[in-house]
Amino acid sequence: MTGIANYRDHDGLGLAALIRQKEVTPAELLEAAIAAAETADPLVHALAQKLYDYGHKAAAGPLPQGAFTGVPFLLKDIGAPLAGTTSSLGSRFFADMPPATMDSVLVERYKRAGLVIFGKTTTPEMALAASTEGSYVGATRNPWALDRTAGGSSGGAAAAVPAGIVPAAHASDGGGSIRIPSSCCGLFGMKPTRARNSAAPFAGEGWGSLSVNHVVSRSVRDSAALLDATQGYVPGDPYCAPAPIRPYLAEIGANPGQLRVALQTRPLSGVPVDPECERAAREAATLLESLGHHVEEATPPPGHWDELGPALWVLVASNVSLTLKLRAEQLGRPLRSDDVDPVTWSAVEFSAGLTVEDYPKALAAIHRQGRRMAEFHQTHDVILSPTLGQPPVPLGPQSTANPDVEAYARALAEFSPFTQLFNITGQPSMSLPLHWTPDGLPVGVMISGRFGEEGLLFRLASQIEQAKPWFHKTANLGQ
């Protein structure tokens, strides 16, 4: 194999096949990935840490024999402890944390699949924002338009993939943080069912059950095979997702049947939706009808968004505040407002006003919505909507360093009004890169399914990918 362009011609499973066929070595693939990173990262700023020596040592072998043996891979700089390395959480307050003493179970499973980890990707402070920018991390830029957001909070992961650095990268999603950057960067992004991937051994759950880990990828099959590699209960987990009936990779190419599709073009919050985003969803509805599915306009049970939105913020803000205060205890001093960005500090201030009953009240609210959604799915197999309310927006307003926190909140509400619903209910939800604006910006379409039914979503995504391929679309950053 010679040249970066050839490296980008393959997804992760394709690269692993080349290694098995002895057409390329893990060390050669790693050098191709590093070369791509050195070319692209000065433009997009996707890498928070370069762990090239770590990657070289792993690539020298021996590597475990898994589905992705020898394939270069990146971890998000939050939520994936890697023994011997630090995690900054996108914050100067955590920049000098001591190295992790052990891998998380998720990282262990990535390694067991044969992946070669060689870096960590950028995230906004505490993974709070839908755009990856802040005072410590700087700004991660969209490979398709460098003045635009790559999304968040897995913006570094999402920028690294179309930039040609890796075919897939670790990501996490507590309010849309896999699907938002996937939409912005023209990728496939699956948020799995609540607890599909274990948070062991360092936590029982993320953000009061809202957050789950997986990847962003160029191909559907990479996402399926990586979820096969990482999913499953770990003894001590407080709960787990229903076991899949067969490997997710076996769903690729399988017939999804004739599905009942609910088309939602207005978010429960009622904010306006950009015409390009609505057009993306309606075009996808037409495509699904051509594939034999039945589509009708239907809005998921609204519950009370004025209850659900605040409930989500109670869970997120209180968890973020606790993490910051524990870090301050380690440092032996009180937490100060200048330790973090203004948006992050707003979570601390908000949490200070909560009562002990507010947390179980918030949990009860999201659980009620889960019951409502389960009833809705008795008549609709999947829900189709825009992923976002807007195409990739300019950098700036959604930075965690924005001193006008109210302006930040308005920008977030307008940008991402669809994704949080499925963190609230814990359902699997995916963004597919099916639309492009006239000026060449990616716009994702979101399809969400019943709790525990990633298999059905992978079958449908595979059918759509075959009908309207996107793998050939790559950002040109001078490679």
C-alpha cells in the first residue's frame, strides 16, 4: 500500500482484511494514519493528544486477533481511560491529572478487537457542548468548511474521520454527541441503547443514564462490528441493555422488512428548523417509501418539553458539578469560577440551587417519557427526523468560553433540538449522511428505534447505505 489516498479507500474492516491478506502491516497502516494526522490536524485540530509512541509499540505486536487487528484508532479525551495516559476532559482544570492506572472495560475491548490506539480526540469542556470549542481545547474545525463547527461533544472524533486520519473513532453521546458531529461531518453515527456498552470499572452509568459510548464511522458495517466488539454486561453493572439476538455485523445486508416509519419534522421544543434540514428528512422519507416502507407524518409523544428539558439539565449539570468538586477536593482547595469556562460554571451555579428531591424528580420525568415512547412504538417501528435544526453553524456562539451563557443556550436549543429525546428515553438512534446543502455542507438524517433494537436500525441503515451510498465522499484537505 502506498499513499494516503489508498489508505482512505478502505473502511476499518477493509483495512483489517488487507492485514490478514498480508498486503500491508499494522506498522505501515499506523504510519499512513500518522501522516494523515500530521497533514490534517493543523487545519481541523482534531487531536487532543498524540500518542504516537504508544501506537508504535502496539503496532509492533503481537496484537490480539480480532475483527480490527492492526487498524489505527483514536479515543475521545473523556470517558475512555487508557492506562498510563491522562484525560483532560477538554478542561485546563483536569490537564495535570495523574495518568490512569488501568484501562476501562471499553478500552480493553477495543484492544481485544485488535485496534491500534495512537491518540485522543478533542472534546469541549466536560463534553458539555454541541460544538467542540472552548478556552482550553481551542476550536475543532469542520473538514468540509473550516469556519464551521465539527459538532460536539465528539467533534474531534468526527473531524478525524472525514479528514482521513482513521476510518472510525471512539465517541460518546449524552445529548446527541455522536449524532450531532456525525451530521456536521458527513458520517454514520449510532447512539446505542442505554447501557449497551458498559461504563465499568470507573462508573455505573454516565450522566444519570443519559450518556453511552460508541463510535463515529464512514461505513455502517464498521459501526456494527465495533459494537459487537464492545457491547455486553460486566459483573457489577447496575443494569444492562437487552442482549442482541445475533451479531450486529450479521444484520448488514439483511432485509429489514416493511417498516412503519413516523416522519417528524418539528422538534418537541417547538424551535424552528432550517429548510435544508427539513428537506433532508423529507427526501429520506421518499427514499424509504421507494424501498417499500410505509411513511406517515407523526410526532412522538410530546410529554411536556418544559419538564423534559429541565430534567435533562438537572441530570447533566449535577453530574458535571460533582466531577468538578471531586477534582477540587483532590487539589485540596475550593472550586473557583475561573477554574472552568463560563458555560461549565453555569452548571455548578445551577446545581447549587437544586434540592435533594430534584434528582429523583428528573429521573421520574425521563422514565415517564420512556413509557410514552414505548407506547408510540406499538404503531411505529422507527422515527425519522432531521438530526439537527441547522446545517453546520459558524464557530463561536456555542463555545463553552462564551461569556453570554444565555446566548449560548439559545444557540444550542436552535442547533440541536431533536437528539436529546433519545438520550432521555435511552433508545438507539442513528444519524445518516444523506443530504448536502448547495454549498457543500453535510446534513444528517436521524432514525431512532425501539429500546434494544440496534439490530433493526443496522439492517435499515445498511439498506439505505446501499441505495444511496456516501462512502466515496471525503473531505479534501490537501492530501
